[in-house]
Amino acid sequence: MKTIFIVDDSDTNLAKAEEALEDHYRTMTVPSAEKMFALLEKMRPDLILLDIEMPVMNGFEALKMLKSNNAWSDIPVIFLTGTKDAVIEEKSYSLGARDIITKPFSPDSLLSRISSYI
């Protein structure tokens, strides 16, 4: 079974994404980018759902770090965001995100978008 890291500082968003995906993928909920990097040292996901707006290290900073590490640079990253606009979209794609999903998301839409990348 494919593994997806769900990285978000909101317990509600983590629970909603996990519920949408749990019958289709192995999910690991991660409350911060810092904890995601610690987990990456132990296991490699097939895809990362990454919130943009998080304290300490935001999604953009985390994506830059992922892409700069050869061991992780090819892991597909889909951003989750509550505020999608042209500037965020442009920055996301220029840093290497595969897609952007606006919160709140529908479970069917989330599954469909993920299946395009893994």
C-alpha cells in the first residue's frame, strides 16, 4: 500500500485528510514540517500533502528543503492551502509542487488529484 504523509498544523485538517484517504493509502499524520523531516529519516512516503501556512517552518520553506535533498527531491508534493491566489500558485509551482488543493476539500476530489501523481 502506498504511503502518504499529511503535514498540517491543524488537527481538524489532519483528521479530515486521513479519513478521506485511510481506505486507499497508508497515512501518516504529521503536525509540523520539522516532525516531517524527522520522520523522513526513518521512512519514505510516496507522496506528501503539505500545508503552506504553518508556524516555525511554512510549506514553502519545507518544499525548498525537500527539493534540495537528493534523497527526497523526487517525492511528489501537493500543497494544501486555505488561501489560493495567483501569487501562491506561481510560487508553489516554481518551487516544485505538483499540485495545489484548496481547503476545505472534498474527499473525492482529494483522492482523484492524488491518484494522478502516485
